[in-house]
Amino acid sequence: MPGEDLHEIGADGARRAKEWLEATTRVKASWTNTDPKWSRRMTFKWPSGKQTQFSLDLGGLLCGGEFDNDIFMAECKKYSTPGDQGTHYLSYLAKCYVIASNPQCYVDHFMWITWCPFNVQDWSKLLSKEWIERALHKHSADVFGEIPPEEVSSHIDDEVVAWVADRLWMIVLSEKQEKLVITREHRSLIQKNEVLEGIR
């Protein structure tokens, strides 16, 4: 598929994921990495290796319950078939580790939003510490620099791995599911009531 088509599908996935999250009424604010005001705060850099910049697709502020005022970041994959999604997921996990390793990390939740399950034989393990460690071994040069493969494990911060694993979300959407949410009209009534009560 041409790069331009992939870019359009990616942008459409981020837009639709943003709309769905807002329709849950548990998102106070959200933005994409194309928003000039927020893109700088959503851009990070690999600490070693190529040291190129990267960003996740979405960011935002949750509201209500135990997640009130928590900040989330999300990567969105609008795939119709599994394809190479598993490879992208390992890169995503390594990125989450890099973000969380920063002492000034302000992200409370990392979400992977997809329209197609992948790596189904390992589905129950995808949010585990084991998979984060696997991602770090695969992307060790960009995270830790050029070190022998047998030394990677000694460079991994187990506390950061556990912290990330505890904050990972896996969200699987479908086109029909996107429609089975509260309507814009009802959402506006809820938001109006929250403003009047001083919640928002």
C-alpha cells in the first residue's frame, strides 16, 4: 500500500479513536499528534542508536472515578487484518518504556487501540512484563546503545517495566462498536450538567 494511503488510514484511525474515547464520557480533553499546540509535548526521542524522534497518535485527560485527571497517550492501528501489527506493537512497548524512564514522565496510561486482534496465540501476554522485555531486547540499540545481546537484561530497569505493564491498555474497536456509544446530544447534556455542578 502506498505511503500516502497508509498515512490517511493512520490519520483516520486516530480521528476515530479520539471520537470513540470522547463518546465514553470519560475523557475530559483529547488531542492528536498533529495538533500544533500539543505535538511538542507528545514528541520524544530514542535515547541511543539512531536517536530519532517519535510520537504516539493521541493524548488526553481522563475524568471521573479512579482515573480522574490522569493523562493518557495512545497509539492507533486501523488494520483490517493482523499484518505487521505485532512488529509495530513491540516498537510501541519500547517507546512506552523510554517515555516512562524519563524522570519528568507525566503519562499515567498507555493505550494501544486497534481494529484487529493480532498475535492471538499470545493475546493474554501482550500487556505483560515479559512482552515489554521482549520489546526491549528487539530495540535494545535504540534504548541502551550498542551492547552485546546477553547484556541487555542487566540494563533493563525492572521497576520501570512493572510500572509500564501496570498502565498498559489494549482496546479493540469495530465499526459497529464505534456507533454503539452515547449520542452527541446526550453527551452534551451530561457535559452541561457537569459544568453547572462544577465538575468540569
